[in-house]
Amino acid sequence: MSRTTAHRTAALAASLTSSLLLGVWAAAPAQAHGAPTDPVSRVFACSPDGGSASGSAACRAAVAANGTSFTAWDNLRVANVNGRDRQTIPDGELCSGGLPAYQGLDLARSDWPSTRMTPGATLTMRYVSTIPHTGTFRLYLTKPGYDPAKPLTWSDLPERPFAQVTDPALTDGAYRFRATLPADRTGRQVLFTIWQNSSTPDTYYSCSDVVFPAAKSAGAAASSPSPTADRGDADRDRTSATASVTPTPAKKSTPQAAPPATASRTAGTDAAAGAAPDSTPVAATGDSGSGPSAPTLAGGAAAMLVLVGGAALALRLRRR
């Protein structure tokens, strides 16, 4: 083989190899795009890469409705939307982007794999992607009162996103950015993410199911012991203990009643502590109710001595 022929053969082989590699790369869209993994999106959770979540009842139902697994979990994209999301994606098909290959994601269920959230807290979004794209992420959270038993519609979402990020850096295979969550959500909600590319004509859609603490009902709040109620119980216990003390009779010497200021001071302390003032009289200041007090007995005895002495004196004067 001549040197010229060898060069031509090598060039042809390189060309064929390049074409083949380009064809393989183009036929593997799952290598080129992205989806949220935290909070986990339905499409990722139910994919072969979703771990234990992929075996959940919701994911099994989604795959069955889909007719195939979500192997291309990072390829849920619609071309040439150009910001006309509400006009392009039909109600009830937001999670699938209106694409038949992802229709199982639109099932109205309340048991999708979910991520727990705190109202008003900081959300850190992790959006996995293997090839950088410029564009804007818009984050929506379903309105208060959202019903997960019904298909997701545009009316379930506010007109404006609660957060918007443009061209975040791709680090270690993922876009990461933070946003403050609305503070008025409770129960199960859907975090709907739109990623509108500016480097391609594509827009990506995803649904991440999130759960906030449930709102306390009025009945539950009424039945729950409050700190004030606890203090009231303590005061009632203290009152019962005070009332059960048997008053100590005063000594026959000059009685010493407790000054009124003592009771006033005690009531003032309870009020300052947030407890109901104890209205039970202090035992040392109350009457026992068992008979006359010592001063009454002493006064009666003195009167009897005076009367007896006067009667004896009158009898002597008469005898004289």
C-alpha cells in the first residue's frame, strides 16, 4: 500500500469514526439535558436512577400509564415555547410538558415521592445537567388550598414565580441556587420548575412534590394544653393544697394577724408570672370558724370578775 493510499484510508476511517460518534451523541439525549434531583422531581424519582423511590406505588402507576420507563429522565423538554408556557402546555399536563412519552407524570395522586419543606425557609435547588446551557429558571409553588387529588392546572399556580434565576454556574454536574420559600403553605404542594434555555430553543418542565407541616385545626389547638393552661393547673394545685391546711389557732397572748400587704404581694407575683391570681385567703389571716377567739374569752372573764366583785361589795354594805 502506497503512502498516499494509507493517508486516504486513515482520513476516511477518521471521518467515519467522527460521524459515528456524532450520531451516537445525537441519539443519546439523556446525556445532554437535566432535571431537579433536590427537591426530587417525579421524572427522576421514577426513573431507573431514582433508587428506592422508583419502586413506590405512584412511580409504578406512572410507568404503567406511560407504557415505558423514564430512562430519559433529563429530556423532558418542549421546543419553541418562547415563554408562552400557559398557551402551549395544556391544563392537567404540566408535569409531562404535554409530551405523551411522560404522560404518567400527570397522574393525580397524593403519594408521589416527596421532600419535606419548612414554610419561609431557604430552598437549595439542585438541578442536574451534564452539558451547560444558558437560560432562566422560574420556580412556582402551588397556591394554598391546592388539592393533590386533582390534576395540576395553571390556575393552581400563581401568575408570577416566587423565585427566578438566570445563568447559574454548572458545578459538579448540577446547577445550584437558593430561594426563599413562601411562608403560607401547608400540607402537600407541588414545586413547578420551568427552565427556559437561551442557548437552545428548548424549555424544560418538572414537578417536585413537597410537603409542609399541616395546619393545626381549631379543635386540636383547643385541646392542646397551652403554657397558660399549665400555669393555671399549677395554681389550682397550689390553691387546693393551701385550702387543705388546717388553720393554726392563735396563741392566748396578743394575736398577731398577718398584714394585708402579704396577700397583696403574693397576688402581684402570680400576676407578674402570667398566672391567675390566687384568690384563696392565706390560712394565717383567716378565721378558723371553730369558736370565739382568745381576746373575746379574756374580755368575758374580766367582765365576770367585775360583776362578782361589785355584787360582794353591795352585799357587805347592806349587812352594815
